[in-house]
Amino acid sequence: EKLKASIRAKVEHPFRLVKQQFGYAKVRYRGLVKNTARLTMLFALGNLWMARRQLMEAQG
């Protein structure tokens, strides 16, 4: 159970970011293409958000 919980925590953290930080609660558009594009953009921003400290340290 501890192994499952540690994996689940790593996987669910980006979803929490997208929902809480970026306010994504419901799909906005009709159609898969636009919603997929928006989710892709939000998860890319989420990756930047999670790596922001490392990026700032690398910058100086």
C-alpha cells in the first residue's frame, strides 16, 4: 500500500495543480481537439510551475 500511495501522490500532484492553481474544473469547449489542446497547455504550465525553483536557481 505504501508503494501505491507514493506512486499515486506523484501522479495526482499535477492534476491538483491544474485544478487548484489554474482553475480547471470543467471543460470549456465542445470537442476533443480544443479541450485536449487546453489540457496539454495546462499540464505544460504545471511542469514549469513544479520546476520553477530549479529554473530560478539555474538562472542565477
